Amino acid sequence: MGIYKDTDELKKMFEAEQVFKAADEKELASRKAGLAKVNMPEDVFAKFEDLVSALSPENLSCDGELPKSQIQARYKQLTAQWKQLEKQLGRTITEDEIWDAIIARSR
């Protein structure tokens, strides 16, 4: 009877592994779809990539070292650059689209 219990546990572990594998494959497919969706010249993508990094809270505030007025000024400048790139492409781009593309390209 002990072998059946071990076999059942092994079967459950295998099934759980398959669920995780399917979820990983689904996420990878989603990320690749995000990359295809971005579809922009490499130099423009590189600018968005720089901006999305610069807009992160820790970078925007220099790890909390900047006064609020300078953070707001930096945010305004960076978002203006983002809007210029969107205008150049003729469509709106979200930060999530850029992050999805960054992740998809890294795989």
C-alpha cells in the first residue's frame, strides 16, 4: 500500500509541474505577443526603454534624494518626451507594452 501512496504523491507532483509549465508557456506567449504588438523602429524602442526606466519611482526621485519640485519637473520632462515619441509613432504606448517587450526580448 505504501507504494501506491508514493505513486499518488508523485502523480500529484507531476500534475502540479504540468500546471506551472503551462502557465509559464502561456506567459511567454503573452510576452511575445506584446513584443510583436509594439512594432516600432529599434531606435524609438530604445528611447521608450530609457524613458520607462527613468520614470520608475527610484530613478525619478534619485532614490528619494530629490525634493518634490525637482521630481515633478523631471516627471513633466520625461512624460513630454514620451508624448513626442507617441506622436512620432501616431499611437499611444503604455509602460506595460514597453516592459512586456523588454521581457520578451530578454528571453
